Amino acid sequence: MAESTVWWLITGCVVAAELVTGTFYLLMLAIGLAAAALAAHAGLALAAQIGVAAVVGGGAVVAWHLLRPQSSTLRAGSNRDVNLDIGETVHVEAWHPDGTTTVKYRGAQWAAVHGAGTLPSTGAHRIVEVRGSQLVIEKFEP
């Protein structure tokens, strides 16, 4: 079996492992293995093929690590990408003495509190966070 065939088989195994685990870094390593297969097709020695695999695969891993989108620092309860309720509006009729209110949202009654640094007031409010079954809201200024 030719050296290039072995490299292609290893590349296929690593791609299959990436599909099973979802680890994108394995795909970067597979790029390095494919580069080694191309080096074998070009007739480079085995040591050069291994060097090409290491440099290209390792470089791809480092490049992906540096250039990948950074995860959000927001908690899930206040991250619009996780919770589509964030940013929606509700109407506050009145506030209870303990600083809570009840609002109708999505056909149900929800307990709500005002966000930090905001004063309780009636009218339109925007949802800024969801804590379990409680909404954190702030005054909506259109």
C-alpha cells in the first residue's frame, strides 16, 4: 500500500472521529494529515511527510484557537442567543410593595422584578433576564 493511501485512510478516520465527537480541532488535524498525503503524492520522504502533517495540522489548530469566535460572557438567562424572551416587551399595570409585579406574557402570568439600577414604574418594559419563572425587566423607551 502506498504511503499516500495510508495518510488518506488516517485522514478519513480522524474526520470520522470528528463527526462522532464534534471536536472541531480534529478537523484541523485532518487538514494536516491531508497535507501529508499530498506530500506523499509529491514524493517527499516519510520524515518530510510527518513534518508537513505536524506543521500544517498544528498551525491549523493554533490558527483556529486564535481566530474562533469567543463565547459570550453573558449568563444563559440574559443571553439572547440562548433565551429568545430577552428583548421582548411586557406591560406593567402596577407594582407590589415588595418590588415585584405580575405581567401577562405568552398567554401566562409571570412574576417580574425590576432590574438593578431601575425604579419600578408602570407601562411598557423590556425583558432583560429570565431567572427560572421570574422575569427581570427594565423600562422600555421606544
